[in-house]
Amino acid sequence: MKQTKNATNWRSLSAISVGNALEWFDWTLYATFSVYLANNLFDKSDSRSAMLSTLAVFAAGFFARPVGGLVFGRLGDRLGRKGVLVATMLLLAFSSLGIALIPTYENSGLFSSFTLLVFRMFQGLAHGGETGVSYTYVAEIAPRRHRGLWSSCVYAGVIVGVIAATLVAAALTALLDAGAMNSYGWRIGFAIGGVLGIYAIFMRKSVEESRVFEQQEKVAEKKLSRGDMFRIARNLVMLNCTTNVAYYTWVTFAPATAISNGMDPGGAYRASLIAMALCVFWLPVCGMISDRFGRKPVMVAWGLSVVALTYPIATMVTTEPHTLFFAQLMALGAWGLIASIFPAVLSEQVPTQARAQGVGFVSSVSVAIFGGTAPYLNAYLTDIGQQNLYHYYVMFLGLVAIAAGLIIRETAGVDLAEIGTSSARADGTEIGGSNMHATELAER
């Protein structure tokens, strides 16, 4: 029975990880193919305006994410995790296939631009919903003493999705000439994402509902007080802000920043891809460390790393690709500390009845405020000769991460069904009561 249950949970984890990879494949592909979207779906007589419009649509996806986190998260908390995970993947697949089939501006005028905006908003809605519900689901199906390890699979999937999008873009540009790539090659990438998304839907339909959610349905729901909601929101924002800024500064836009400063594009992308590939293997190690020593020490180590490494990472990159590789290796080594436990530690802050909605909404708002503004703020301060101010900003957020590690209660090994109750203890037992339920979850 135990072996069968573990096997079922591993299949569920695989289905969620594949979905996360495809989610970030689609999200990354938009940025990678932005020049082709500008050429085909906007008025290319003014190339600068077309590119700015494409980037504005990209940003619109960030504003849709909190709405998706709120709506899909609420549905996940009311109706269950499984159905919502299928729905968000369906919306992602539909959006990718839709972008692949949008007629050109030359044929349809503003209809093409508007349709891209609609599909990008759908992507943002699905992305926001996927974040909260998938984080919650993985944390809830994981054995409580290995929740950090299982949680690391989520961001391993994220990195794999980013790598896959970059490799698909590289393969298409290598196989097709510039004219073919601009005409139809970019559409192939989005079509691949859509077709794989349909495959992920069938994978997710076979997963089981979270037992923690089912257990919560059988007991009386405890209403959250305003103090509870404030504490939860504070913890989630403090955990999110540094993570989002570091990711978009150190990972997503690092190659583009290096290229703009004179680095060979091919070398920059290769250096970044190798560093990300190594990070995939580092994430499970960090997850296991958090299961062994706790979330709080890992959080504090993450914050200290941000404070110590921000300036060296920013200043060591020259026009040589190997400098970008070592900078990103350092950055991803530090980022892996928090990314590995991120779904687990966020889920461990919120009671079951509000977990998907709380994690999805607050995370999406934090991404929009901190992650979405990071590249612009970095570029603006660099342009006016005040780049050090941006470094100080990131280092200050590192101090916020340290504070978060000190403020939050230790949650490694805690039964998720008991989060938010007075009976939760780090050893997974109930104070003054039976530990039978905790034992059953541990065996699962």
C-alpha cells in the first residue's frame, strides 16, 4: 500500500513538473521571439514602436497574473487542486496554439495586435493560477519529511522549461534562414508549446486529488482573523520580493545585459544555458539540506548570499562569455537555496482552506511589483550612471530575506493539515493529541 501510494504521488509530481516546464517554456518563448512578434503582429513601418508595443503586451501578462492567482486559487481552495491544474494547462495550451495561428498585421491590421494581447492575458491568467495551485499541490502530496526535496522539482521544471525554449529558438534559427524564421519559423515554437501542453493535460487528468485538501473538507473551517491574514501576507511578500528581483536580474535578463555590453550573443547564451543546466542538479541538494536542517537556516543563508554576492556578480562580467558563466554559476548557486524550497515554504505559511489563493495571489502581485520592475529599474539607473543604487537595492532585499528567515516559524516536517492551528509542531505531532494523522502522512 505504501509503495503503491508513493508511486502514485511520484507520477503526480512528474505530471506537475512537466506542466511547470511547459508553463515557463511558453512564457520564455514570448521574450525570445519578441522581435518576430513585432515584425509580424504590429506595424513594422516603425520598428521601434512595434518592439515597444510587443514589450508592452509582454508586461500585460504580469498584470493578469494576480487575477489568475486570485480566481484560480479560490477555485482550487473550494473545488480541489486537480481540476484547476488541468484547467490552467488547458488555458496555456490554448494560448500558445492561438499565438501560433494569429494572422499577420499586414493581413488583419490591429486585429492581430489585439489578438496577441488577448492570448498574452490568457497566458498571464493561467500562469498566476498555475503558480499558486501547483506549489500548493506539490507541497501537499509530498511526504512531510521530504517536502523540500519534492518542492525542488518545481523549479527544476522551471529551469528545464527555460532551457528548452532557448534550445528550440536556437535550433529553429539554425535550421531556417532569416526570411523563413520571420515568416513562419517563430510560429513553430509556439505550436510545439501548445501540442506539448495538450499532452500535459492528459498527464494531469490522471493525478489524484491532494489528501490534505480532502482532509480539510471533512473538518470545520477555521476563519482567518485580520491578524492572521496580515501575518500571512507579510511572510509571503518578504519571501517573494528578493527571490523575484534576483531571478529577473541574475537569470532571465543576465544574457541580454551582457550582450548589450558587447558580449557575443552565441557565447552569452551558451554560458547561460550551461550554468542553468548545472543548477537543475543543485536544486534537489538544496531541498534535501532544508529537510535536514530546516527552512530558517536556508532562508538566512540565501539572504546572506544576496548581500555578499550582488556586487561581485554585477562587476565580474566582461565581454568574455566565461565571465558570464561564472557569474551565473554563483548567482544560481545562491538562488537555488531559495528556489528549491520556494513552493514548500510558501505553502507552509498558509492554512489549507486559503493556501492556493493566498500563495497564487500574493506571489503574482509580488512578481509584478518586484520582478516585473527589476530589469527596467536596473537599466534606468545604469543609464543615469547610478548603477550602484540598484546594487544597494538588491542587497537591501537580501537583508529582508534574512529578516524573513528569522521571523517565520520553522515549518520543515510540519503536517500541512495543521498549519494555522495551535497544535502544529515541527516534529509533525499534535500537542495534547494523537499523532496518528501525522504518521499516516509521513508514510505517504
